Amino acid sequence: MKLFMVLYLMIWIWVILFCGITVHSERPESVNIGAVFTFDSVIGRVAKVAMEMAVSDINSDPTILSETNLNLIMKDGMCNAFLGSTGAFQVLEQGVAAIIGPQSSAIAHSISQIADAVHVPLISYAATDPTLSSLQFPLFFRTIQSDSEQMAAMANLIDFNGWKEVIVIFLDDDYGRNGISALSDELEKRRLKLAHKLPLSIHYDLDEITKLLNQSRVYSPRVFVVHVNPDPRLRIFSIARKLQMMTSDYVWLATDWLSATSHSFSSANQNSLSIVEGVVALRQHVPDSRKKRDFISRWKKMQKGVANTSLNSYGFFAYDTVWTVAHSIDKYLKVYNNITFSLHENNMVPHTEGIGIQFEKLKVFAGGSDLVNILLQSNFRGLSGQIRFSSDRNIISSGYDVININQMKINKVGYWSNHSGFSVLPPEVLAKKKHRRVSVDQKLGNITWPGGKTERPRGWVIADNAKPLRIGVPKRASFVEFVTEVQEIHQMQGYCIDIFMKALEFIPYEIPFVFKPVGNGKANPNYDALVKKLDENVYDAVVGDIAIVTNRTKIADFSQPFASSSLVVVAPINSSKSNAWVFLKPFSPDMWCIIVASFMMIGVVIWILEHRVNDDFRGPPKRQLVTMFMFSLSTLFKTNNNTISSLSKMVLIVWLFLLMVITASYTASLTSILTVEQLSSPITGIDSLIASNWPIGYQVGSFAYSYLTDNLYVSSSRLVSLGSPEEYAVALRNGPSGGGVAAIVDELPYVELFLSKETDFGIIGQPFTRSSWGFAFQRESPLALDMSTAILKLAESGELQNIHEKWFCKMGCPGERKRNSKPDQLHLSSFWGLYLSCGIISVVALVLFLLRMISQYVGFKQSQNEVVASSSKPPESHCSRVVVNFFNFIDKKEDAIKKMFTQCDNPHNPNSEL
């Protein structure tokens, strides 16, 4: 009996286990997923058809979900957050594993919180709001690129075209505000400015658009960025055209809503594109593929004969979103076999009758977090490209197309990606080439702008009814020729004013302005404080002798420089005749001594080498001395002498080369010295000026003082403040001993103006700083660029030089008196190599001559000794007699030596001399 009972229990346990395993291992017949979106919209109409096609393709594909059908439960959110949330509750009641949508960013914020509460993933194909982050909504996925990517592309497009300020028109909801906030951040990274924001209400009408655009006409920027929802009526551009705001002065840029709108137009209403002629827009990039082309072909066949729904890029994203969910559910079922839900104690909400939603039926998806992890691992090729998610649940960017509407056609003019920037090649092609972003490689095709022009618009004008530009002008008390106010007529005039007024003629638009004198006319204003008023919005620009220095460029933008303002040294010059002994200055004293010694040495060497063979070097001692030194001097003029020996020629060649170099150097140095001989001041440049103890003058209000004290460490006690040119002249004429200054350090234009009136002074040395003058503008002011272009045109046309001569060349251009006061005096160190070479050659020649003479003398003495031995005469052995005989031997001519050898060979010759 016990055995039977044990057997019975085992059978039941086996049945229970078997049945349990069998039940647990069965996959569900169907899986529900929800979709909440706006059916009747540009995006929704395409998305609905695309998602239905995706479900059909999935259920007919045996490789995915096996025998489990995918059910898509769709609810219309009607572009309303409340109705969208209601639709989300309705699909959740039916036990969905995931929700697709919504397309509205505002609705996505609401539904994301609902989905988080029941652990159901939410995957959107159209909500681009960058604030839908994974930190706040960990179950939110996006199969479309976030607006953070799109606004980076838009900011790059603005920067690429050189525009500095933009106006944005946007929808005043989460989608519009957060998208524009991202654009503002991207512009700021590039030092660009979002000048004005023009928000539209969610249900804007034509009157609101008209009011907003009329408001924008008083602004100077003419670059508009439009970021709204798709609008088949293109109302913003229709009103802009009526208001004459689609002309060549304007730039219209649009985010990807315009491409979705334009692609929704049927062939019958393509004429609507004429409203947006010249507009440039971004479009989500969908790489070309066979799969994509097949889908487009199927779409066209399916839509034939029915109400036309044109395909746009959102159709690809919606189709891929369904496939992404299906792939993830398939992987989930292979691991967990079933999808289960459980009640949550916080979901019980009493008294829900009558509102159409039974909250008590809402259940938590038990495997929600597991499905999220599987979704994060998605990696397959879809219609829109590779489907992969980053850690923040956003699809990995594939870039954007840049499109231009022209002649009622949508023209693709290039691509943008965050890796390669702008290019005429698709991002996937550049990725294969491992191309990296390089600024010089940025390129787009030809663009036709509003008004039909292909030339890039300036993007900035003087606005209608705009206030005149407030231009601050220093009211100088000294050097008034540069800029000051004429009291009698209350007008500004001067060199800087002339350049500014002439430059305005080269700017292709009218600029209303008013000069605002700054200063009391008794002392020059502080220029740093004047430029700072630009940053404080007191002035729009500053025109005058404004030096472009580092601290000022941090708070203002400067135009192209119109004058060099390098610091120079000016000192008295002497108009008397040159020093009678100036010809000695090219060489230092030791150099002159070496030259004289060289002539003497060469004369001696040549005499030694030529004395035995050349009659010119023989005779009385006085004649030989004259001949020796005259010959060494004659080498300056006589370069060839066939009567001298080979050794002498060798020495002379080197000596002549040395003389040629010395002569050329002497000539160049003498020329330089003669040009600066007028300078009476011993100052030779800023270095010697600083090293001396003389007082130095400088101009009040320039940056000379700060440069000298901060950069060159000149004692402030040596710096003497000077104001007007009259003070300059008096201080320089008095000199250090008379209470004046030895020299003045000032900016070149002030010195040139001073020298145009005074001829007793000149510039010493070279400029020791590199600086310039320019017109200052508020930061990011487009006028700075236009003024720079105008100044360059002034320089090219010669007008800039004409204005310079008008003010600075009344008594001859002072540049003619700009001298280099420190010509390099030539020292022995510059020529020691040549002298060494010449000395070595001379010594070698003497050694060869001496060896030859010793050889001849030894041979002669041997022959003579043989003669003496045969005649029984005792040979001479006294040392002094030998030396005397040797020098007598050398002193004889070569012909006499030969005769002596002959006499030794013939001992009976009575003419023997030794």
C-alpha cells in the first residue's frame, strides 16, 4: 500500500512538473504593442501606413517572432497632451509590451512618465526634443536624431556662411523652446549670437505671423531660422513673401520640418514650392540602399489609385521602429518565453467609473527592464540605415542632408555629419575613407538664395526705422590732425575721420550714424575707457586713433587695420656737413691696423719671392723698398702680371680675393654710414636708449608708457609725459642737459605727423613693436567685417595712401627721414678666415722658396767643396761665414746662380765668386 501511494505521488509530481514545464515553455500566440500619434498630420499619415506595412512584413516573415503574431494597437493623440495620455492609458489596458510614438515632443513628456510607471518602453520615431533624456526618462528611446544633433548642424551651417547673428522663429512649446535652446548653445560655442527670438503660439494664425514678421523688420540681422511643426500651407513663408521679406537681403533657414512638409506635396500641388524659393533646410539623412529603393517602389504601387500619401523620411523611421521593437521582443521571448504583467499596489485608483479608463486594470510589465536592455543592444540594417542606440537611448547619428528649394524643386546641395562636417559626399562614403573633419575640406554645392541670386547674402543690413549708429569719437587736445571736433561748426574731422567716411563709400548700403565726441578738448580721453563703453552698449562703434591691443580685443571687435602704430624712437638730427674723417668709420681701428700690416707683409713676401728672378725687385735698397710697397698697392688695380713667378701668383690670387671682399664690404658700410651721418644724437636704437640714463619722452594717452614700463622695464622716473607737437620740439631741442629729453618714444603715426612739421628731427632705428590702428565695434557686429572689406578696397585703390599723404606730407613725407642709426662697423672678426687663408698661402710659398734655395745652396756648396779639395785649399767652416754666404747666394739672380753652378763644374774658370 505504501509502495502504491509513493508511486501515485511520484506520478502526480511528474504530471505537475511536466504540465508546468509545457505550459511555461509555450510562446504566446500574439504580442501586443501600442502606438500613440496624430493620425491626421503630415508625419502621422505617412507613419500610420509605414507601421502597418511593417507589421504585415513581420507577421509574414518566419525568421522573426516564429509563430507569434505582432498586434499593433493604434490610438490618435490628436496633437494634444491630454488626449495623447488618454490614448496611452487605453493601449496599456490591453497589455502592450512597448509603445511606439508619440511624434509630438510635448506629448512624449507626458506619456514617458506613464510608461515609466508601468515599466513599458516608449520608442519614438519623431519626438526630437533634446530634453527627453535617458536620465529623466530611462525607458524612452528615439529612432530619429535628436535636435541637439540638428542644431549643431544648423549652427555649423550659419558659421560656414560667415553669418554672426540670427533671428529664430519657433513654436512656443517643449519642441520649439528646447530646440532653440540647443541652437543657442551651439551658436555660443562658435562665438555666434542668437540675436532675437520670435515665439509663435501652438495654434498660430496669419495675423500672428504678420505681426511677428513686421516686428522683425526693425532688427539688423537678416538670417532667419524657422523651427516649427510641418505646415502644408507654408504660412510663415507666404506672409514673408507678401511682406517683401523673401528678397536677396534675407536668408531663410529651416529645420527638417520643411523637408517633411515639401515631400508630402503631391505632383498636383508642387507649385506650392514656389513660396519657399531660395530657402535652405536640413533633412534627416537616410543612406541609399537596395532595401530602401524596394520599399519606395512598394509604396508607390500601394498608393496608386488611392488618396495620395507621399512618402517622407519619417515613414522610414516609423517602419524601422516597428522592426526594432519586433526584433527585441523576439530576443526577449527566446530567453523568457512569455510576456507577463502583474498588479502594482500603487496602481489601484478608486472611483474611476465614468471616465472611460479603468486604472485598476493597468498592470506592470514584469520584464520591462529586461526588454530595455535588449533594445539597447539593437544592431541591424533598416530602411533608414544602421539601427543602433547610444547609451543615452538616442539613435546613433547618420547626419543630415542640406537641401535648397529652387525652381520648385528640392535640390540636395550637400551633407553634414558630426564627424566630417559639410561635404558633397555622403557621410557613409567618407566614413569608409576614414575621413576626419578639416576646415579647408568643408564644401557644399551651389545654392540659390532668396531673390534668385547665387552670391551668398550678407545676412545683415541697417534695419528699417533703425536708430542711427552711435559712434564715439575722441575729442583730442593734442595731435588734433588725427581726430577732433571743430568747435565753430561742431563737426568731427581729421585723418581717421577721412578714412572712415571714405570707407563708407565702399559699403553697399546706407549706414545712418551720429558722431558722439568724447572728452573735454583740454586733455585726451582715456582710450581703454572709451573702448569699454562699447561693451557697456553706450556706443555702437568707436572711430579714431584706436590702437588694436590685446586687452581691447577681448571686449570689442576691430576692423582691418588702416595704419601702423608701431612704437618708434625720434631724436634730433644734424643738418651740418658730414665729418671729414667719415671715410675711416667703416672699419674699426684694429681692422685698419691689420689692413696696413697685410699690405706690408704681402710686399715683403712678394719681394722675397721675386728678388732673384725679377729685375724690378733689384737695385739699390731704396729702389727695392719703393718697388716692394708700390707693387703691393698696385694689386688693387693690377690683377695680372706675367713677369712674376708662379709662387707669387699663388699668393697674389688669394690676396686679390681678400682685397675684393674687403673693398666691397667697405663700400657698403661707408654708404650706410653716410646716410646716417646727419644724426647728431649718439642714440642708436631702443636698446641703447634704455641702457642710457637719459630721460625719455612719451605721449600721454598712448600705450607707449605701459609698454615701456611693463615690457622693457624702464624706470618711470625717466619717462617724461609730453602732450602736443610743440612740447615735443621744445623737449628735444633742450636735450637732457637743458631739462628736456634725449629722445621720444611714440606711435609711428604721431611721430610722422610731428616730423611733417619739423625737419630737425628723425626716426632712429627700426620699430620695436608691431601694432596697428583700427575702428572698434561691439562684439559680433557684422559692420566690422564690412568695414574691413571697405578698408582693403581703399588700400587697393590707392585712396588710403592719398589720405595719408594729404595729412602727413605737407612738408615732404617724413618717411624720407627715417634712418637706420646703427650701421654695422666692420671688425677683424668678420675677415679672420680670409686673412688666415692668405697668411697660410704666403707662408707655404715662403717655405717652398726657402727649401728650394737651401737645396740649391747645398748642391752648390758640395760642388764648390770638390773644387776646393782638388786645389788643396782649406774649406770655409766658420758658421757666420756660412750664413753670410747663404744670404749672398739667395740675393743673386737666378741667372747668376746658374753661372755659379757652371763655374763649379769648370774649376779653371777664373770668374768664380765663392
